Amino acid sequence: MRRFVEAAQLKAPQLICHPGGAKVLDAMEVALDLQKGTLRDEREVLRSYGNMSAPTVLFVLERALQRGLRGSAILSALGPGFTANLLALEAVYA
């Protein structure tokens, strides 16, 4: 993830993840050295809708935008056969 952030030249990006499950979110917070509870939008979407596969991340993105997401973000989705996808975003409002 760090190499992706550097290559995309992002500064302090917000992380928007596919919530594959509570254990996945816990592991991501530990692996990425995030404070516990950082992935709150992901946990709320998981509670409300469950894991709807990789597109679940779009529900998380919607919540982040409603909260006023601004600046750099990384969209992270997990897929079948353990595929991981990353997308750099810049949230800009006119």
C-alpha cells in the first residue's frame, strides 16, 4: 500500500475499503498501523448491508462523500481468489 501511495504521489490519503468482514477490517487496521475504529464507514456499511462482494466499497465511498470527503483517497476492493485492487481518487467539489 505504501508503494502505491508513493507512486500515485498522494499526500495523507483517506482509505476507503471493501469491508470483507469484521476480521478483515481488524486485520487491515493492524497491518496498516491505523487506529482501532478508523474504518468506521466500512463497519457501518458491513452492519447495514453485509458483505456484497467487491462493489460494497462503493457504498463506503458514498458514505465518505456524504460526510464531506475532500482530498486524496485510496479505494481498495478485494475480489475472488484473493485479488486486491487499488484506485487513487481526488475528491474535489466545485
